Amino acid sequence: MTENSTAGHPGTDPAVSVVRPDQGETIVLGTTRMRILEDGATTGHRIGFAESVLAPHTPGPPQHRHAEHDEGFYVVSGTIRFTVGRDSHDAPAGTLVVVPPGAPHTFANVTDRPAVMLSTFTPGRYAQYFRDLRDLAADGRAPSPQAHIATMSRYATHPATDHPATPHDT
């Protein structure tokens, strides 16, 4: 899927990963198509990257908190609504949102157009969470809330029950 190359003398420099536009691992979660670009395998799991395409009116995940990793979102095209606690922020293309551990957050595409964002996860092992969600829905049915929460908890992530569950449409 990806190309690895080394610079300088063989065996002395770390491998460099190059992921072309038609490469990466595609995961479909409801109306979101995600492409895992780096799952941490090349970076010693220090960072992972994913590109997500959110269809119009994609509600996004329930508001949640990560205990052990930072998450970054760069909006490539369209507008994505980020909800942090009770505050919502419409983020047009060119916006960067960085969520530190412990911050309640969620996102959604509340517009009539697709939106694309690039996400980072530190550490990169969090990319496996999206594979686990895909596997939960392998039978074509959405996972139960309990199964979803159990999957989240394996990655030190928990629902932010003290805040609204999803961004509000306007």
C-alpha cells in the first residue's frame, strides 16, 4: 500500500513512508470514508494520520474525551462543526483544531456539501480504534452503545456524559 524508502546508506537511516493518493487503508464508518495514511508503524507509534471524507449531514461521534492522546484536525475542504463542551465552532477549509487529552469534543458535517479533514493521533496506535469500529459493524448493523463504549475504553477514551452528545444543526 505504501512505499518505503531510505536515504543515505542502507541500514543507517530510518525508512520513509510515502502514501500516494490511491493508497492507504480505507475504512467506511457510516457516512464517513476514512483513509488511514499512517497507523504508527513507520513512526514507532508516535503519530498516526488519517484523511476523512464526511458526507453532507454526517453527525459524527458522540462527544468524548481521550485520556492518553492528542488529536489534531485540519479541514482540507468544506466546513466541519467542532463542539467542545458546550461551545460549537464552524471550521472552514484551512482551519486547524488541536484537542489535548481530557478535552470533551466531537465534530460533524452539518452542511449540504462533503467535507474533508486530515487527522493526527499521538500516539499513532489510536488508528486501530477505527479498525475495531469497522469490525464491530461487519454484520451491517450499527454497534450497540455498550459495544461502542467498550471499544472506546480500550483506547483510554470515554463518553463526555456531562456535555451534549452531538453538534447542533443550524
